[in-house]
Amino acid sequence: MLNHIFIALLTFFMSTAITAQASLKLPKTVKVDRAALTIEEPCDPIISPAWREAQEIEGVKIAASPGCSPDNPAWIAAAVKGTNNISMDTLMKTGLSPDAIIKTDDLDGDGDPDRIIIKLEIMELNGKSPDFPGLVPTFDIAPGIQPGAWVFAPKTSGMSTENFESVRANPLLRLPSPVIRVEVGDIVQIVLENTHYFPHSIHLHGVDHPFMHGEHGGQDGVPQTSERELMPGERRVYQFQARQPGTMFYHCHVQTHTHLAMGLGGMIVIEENRPNNWLQTLNIGAGQVRHPSVAVKEQYDQEYDLHYHAMDKELGDIIKKYNDPRLIARDMNQRYDATDSTEDYYTLNGLSFPYTLRESLIIVEQDQKIKLRMLNSGGELIAVHTHGHHATITHYDGVEHNPVAQIMRDVFDIAPAQRLDLKLETIDDGKHSYGEGDWLIHDHREKGITTNGMAEGGSMSSIVYKSFLNGSGMPKVSHFGIDLSAYFTKEYYEGRYPIWQDLDEWSSLGSPGEREGLTPAAQTSLIYAFIGLLAGLLIYLIFAKREQIKQGAVATISRLKSPKGSNQ
Amino acid sequence: MTKTTTLTFLIAGIFTLSTSVLAQQQTESSEQDHAQHDHSGHDMSHDAHDHSGHDMSQDSGAAIDHSQMDHSDHEHDHDVDHSTHDTHAMDHGDMHHHHHMDHDHIMDHEGTMIMGQNLDTLPSSCRSISEEVEITVRAGRKYSAKFPGTAFAFDQQEWRVKPCAKVTFHFMNEDNIRHQFMMHGLPKYLYKYGMFHLEVTGPKTVSGTIIVPGGDDTYLVHCDISHHMEKGMKAQLVVGNGGTDIPGIPGLTPYNINDTYEAENLPTLSDKAEQSKMVRQITQFTNDNLQTYGMMLIGLLLGLFCIPLIRKIPLRRNKENKS
Ligand SMILES: [Cu+2]
Ligand SMILES: [Cu+2]
């Protein structure tokens, strides 16, 4: 009998020993070699540093923009003068169609044009190609992150890609849809030329516009109330003469639950009427307004358009999966369930961290007043926190809040489609500002700083004082021993780079390698073989000792029966 | 007793093992989940783009004989037809009409563009112009109607010319948006980027002329506005016997990468017929039943009515018997 116990114990201890032996020798840390990463330049190399400087083009004063990816100054000149009032040389530098922005007729004789025609096309980004296994035209919101998207784009001239050899989108074709700026009293025509393969429309949310126009018909943009869907290849004019100023919103109202999320929405600002008020009609890519309106300059030193958006990866993936418009329509209209959707990408001015550092920094100096116009075009409420600052909410949805009742906050909750105008004052008094620094500005919902679940990403950016800016226009962080280069790699957002490996010399929180000796697979098969052995042993034992077992069983049964018998 | 202990130990041993195996499997599968994250699509090889790949055989040795060309008819007849254009929405009034002109780039105030036009320079592979042809190309959404799964198209998907032909294209855009007639793969010493490009916002026509090279080749023609080519606006110009076909031309050549299609659960007329058939069956069933029950009721009534009669018969017999 003893030997049986011995065998059983042996098998038991052997089985535990395998596990015990493995845990005695834990795998070594594998440190990812930086050279194995595709590290991008912090600043986009295609953008000329000369664009950062304050300059004058076509008589248009363009403010300095010290960030590393400022707007093309030619865009600003064209937006201020109109593409019809600039030299061919400047126009050729913009890539805009010569009829993209037409400004004519000073109707009230106050020195600025009052008839404004803005032509918008609809462009697809990161859509499937039937010709090669890739996307076209590509637009990265963060390193390696290319969500399928649609945008309103200023009417362009020529190709949709940078050039013939590239699949990267023409710089005019980008997220977000451009910010539109017009004046109270301007006769504005937004001409939508539907270059996309789906029907679309424009709804002017918050903008004073007539429900229908004598010449152009219904123009609320809603296919259930005011007009038919604008089909591919068709053109429609939306005309208005706004009586009230404010930060407003325009977006497609066809299948809004998908079209808005795909990117078909932008900010539209109605500026107060002032003499000689030549406005920057388009702020392509949003961000700093390098030629602010007269009314804004009366009160502020700087102005920024901050467009927050969110996108669902699964929705954008539909145009990456199919080329046939019918299949895309089927998946979007009949199969995609917005109630089951989750937002994966959070963007500020069309980009996620770290690209937000390139062009959506709020670059300030002490004792400035900065106007921030905020729009949330995502599907959920956001809560934007300004580190180091309390700002004053001056306007809700374009309407001025009673100046006596205006409040200061450091978290700004913005409902979907809502606009807030903030007055940020960089007065170092412990309330308005705590002093100079590289202060984060981010959506305080934790997921707001992620990109498809990977932090740090999302819509976070910085309010950065000029003294904290390095030569190339990025926040100066190296003096704290900070290295942001890992964020400028696609491997990071693929979840393949253990960011904490660099916190100490021996990478205590680096990536563990595989077990030494046996591979997990070999270990598994060994364990299976061992189970087989045990089972065999068990069967053998039962077979060999069947007589004893039988006797034992009989004895047990009789023992169980005997008490009954004795009772009788 | 000893046997039971042995068994218990054995079972315990197997149990611990199997749990550790199970745990192992779980960790493995979660690792796999990580690896399955979709990272594809980011690494595109630009070479795969079907734009390139037209190897031009340029006969550098052959001298270009300029004397053979007739310099008299070099009038740039890129007549832009303004008459059909809908100026309703935009009254240009007295605005500057700036026309951009340099050697190979002509653009008017509405963005109508002619790029890479060549009216007079013979390609090195040609001794003379073989033929002068005019081709009208119509572009618009309506031409996509005959190609399911497309959104825009040219009216024709292929044009054929002789090598060394002087070809004038009249590009008629019939939509109210921009379209392009862009040709690629032309000799780069004659055409900037090897491109010839017409662009116009419709409804409007723009014309431009090229002289095609002397070799047999097939040239890609497309509209480069985002996803116009992908969604059908793609064709080819075949010179002489042509070269390799361009993929993905509607009705002509298959796509390189195809979508997958599946049966849809769509409502159909036969569904409706089936449905009404079922309704009919149900009503028929009730009707049948009504008839059956009706007949039964009649039978019952008849039966009841007959009872006294039936009863009388045996009674009589009894009476007869008694009597
Ligand atoms: Cu839409
Ligand atoms: Cu087109």
C-alpha cells in the first residue's frame, strides 16, 4: 500500500515542481532599441520655418505663429483678400481654386467687401483603394493613425495628393473642416459642390439664416424638412445675411449620426461688423487666427479656434474596408448602430497628441488677453481643463453671457454641438494664471487623452509661455529630462513600445521576455504528456488491483448494509 | 482505505496540473489578442500605386526634326466655353479675371486648367505627325449609371489613336462640380511630371492638345479628385497596339483588390406574396371549418329532428309483437 501513496505523492509534487521551477527563474527584461522605432521629426519637415514669422502678403498683415507647423501665410492672404483679389503668384502658393473665396461689393461703403462666396467641396481621407493595398489620400491624426474620414474642404485646384508620387493628402484636404469667418451683414453664399460619392448637405447651426431662400429654395440642410439630399456631382447655394455675431457650427445633416462623426462639421464665426474689417474667411486647420477681426483686436491680443471632435474607429473602418459605395452605404445606413458605438479618437483641430503640439499649442506671454473659441462636435460631453489657469466664459453658443454674471472656471464642460467663448488672461495672480510654464490643456475625461485606448494621445495640448518654447516651436521639456520622441512613433500607438522602460537604467518596468528554457508551448505539451502518463497509471492501478478494489467495494457495501441488518 | 487515498492524490495531482494548463492557455490567448490588433494598411509601398510603371522607351538617339512641323497653325485653340456655365450663383461682375499663363500651365479665374499641353513638339520617337484627331470626352455622374458600384465616370473608357498622333481632347464636364482629365506616363522631357491635365468645373468644356509618342503603349486617364478614380472615373488611351491594360477601368478591366459581396436579407415581392398566401391559408382554414361545422350543425339538427321518428319504429314493432 505504501508504494501507491508514494507514487501519488511523487506525481503531485512533480506537477507542482514544474511550475515552481519556472517561477524561480523569471524572464529577463527586453529593452526595445530606439533605433528599431520609426521616429518622426517633431515638426513636419514639409513645412517651412519661414511661415512662422510675422509678415505681410498682398497687403495683408499676418501675425507671427511660433509653433512648429504654422498655417501657410499664402492661405491667410487668400482668405483675407479673397482668391479673386490676389496675384496669380500668391494663388499658386495656396493650391486653392481661383474661385474658392470670392469677395466683392462694399455695399455699406465701410471699406470691406460685403458679398462673400465660399466654395466647399467634400473630400474623403484614408479611403480604400481598389488599385493597391493601402489607403488614399492619407491623413495621419497621430503617428500611424489614419481614421477613415470625410471633410468639407476649400475648393482646391489640381490633385488630391501632395504630388504624383505621394499618397499623402494635399494639405488643403485635412481634418477638421475649415473654420469659416464672416461679418454681421455680409451677404454670404456657401456653395457646396458635392465632389463626394454620397449625398450630403450643410446645416448652419446657430447662424442666422432663413429657412428658405427665394432663389435657392429650402436651406436648413435637413432632408426631412427643408430640402432633398445634394447628390454627387451637384451644387447647392446656402445664402444668409446674419444679424447676430457669435461662434457657431456648420455640419452635414444627411445621416447625421455618421456623417458628422466622419468629420463633416466645422466652426463658423460671425464677427461683429466694423469698418475696414477684412476677415480671414477661412482658417484652414483651425487653431491660431493670424489675422483676427477688428472687433477681436479691440479687446484681445490673440485669438484661437479650438475644434474638439471624436471619432469611432469602427465607423471610419467602413470606408477602409470597401470601395463599392453601395457596400459603404449598406454598412453605414443599415448595419452600423450608433447606440452600440464607442469613440476611439479624440482630436483637437483634427489632430491628436503629439501632433497637437505641432499646430494647436496656445502660445502666450504674460499679461495677455486671449480669446478661445471652442466647439465640441463629438458625440459626448467633454470637460476641458486648463492647467495653471482659470478662464472666463464670455459666450455660450455664440450669445454673450451677462457680463456681471460671467464666471471663471478651470474645467469647461461642453455638450455636443455646443460652443464656448473663453477669455484667458495670463495675469500671474494665482487665479487667472499661476505663472509661466508649459501648462496642459486637455479633456479631463480620462479617455479624452487616449488614441484608440493608448495614452498619451487624444485632444491634449498645452498653453505654453514663449519662454518655454524651443527654437523649432515645440514646448521645451528636455531640461526636465523629458523625451517626447517615443510618442512620435507609430509603434507607440500600435501598443508595442513599453514607455516606462526608459524611467531607470535597468528598465525595471520594461517588457518581460519569454521564459528561459522551455517555451510556453513546449511546457504545455509536456504537461499534457504528463497528464496522459497519470491517466495511464491510474488505469493500470485499477486494472492491477481490480480484485482488491472489488473486495474493498464488497466490504464497503456490506459494511453499509450491516447496520440495517443488526437493527433487524 | 489506502486505495481511496491513492485515488484522491491522483485526482488532486491531475486537477492541479489541468488548472495550470488552463491558466497557461488563457495567457497565451490574451497575447494573441494583442498581436491581432490591426496594424495593416499603414505600410503602403508607393510602388504599388498603379500610376507608375509606364516605362517609356525614349529613343534618345533619334534626332528631333523640327523642320517637319508646320509652325503656322500654332494658335492655342484651348477655347473655354463660358456659354454653358451656370453663372447664376456667382456674379463675378467687375472682378479681376486673372489668367495664369506659362509654358505648360494655363488657368482662368474659375479654375479651368490646361497643363502639359503640347501643340508642336514631336516626341523623339516620331518623324512626323501620323494623324490629327479630335476626341470629345464627356464626364459626369450619369455615365456611372451603367457600371454598378461606381459614382462617377467618363462616357467612354477607352480611346485608340495611332502612334505619333496629334490628339485634341474636348473635355466636357457635365456635372456641377470639378472633374479632371489627367493623363499619366507621357515622356517627361516633353511633359512636366509626364502629365497632361485638363480640369474644369461643369457644366463647361475645356480643350487641350498633345502629340502621343511613337511606341505602342497604354496610358492611364483619370480624375484625381479624392476617390473619383476609385469610384469609376478611370479610362485608358491606347496608342497603336497598346501596352499593358490599366486595372480597374469600369466594364473593361478588373480591380486589383475586390470587395466581398454577400446575400442580403432584403424584402422582396415574393416575400409579400408568401405572406398573403399564408393569410389566405388561414382564412381558408377557417372557412373550411365553418363549412364543416355548419354541415355538422345541420346533421345534428336533422338527427334531432329524426329521433322521434326513429323511436317510433321499434315501438311499433314492440306493439306489434305484443299484439
Ligand atoms: Cu453628409
Ligand atoms: Cu472627377
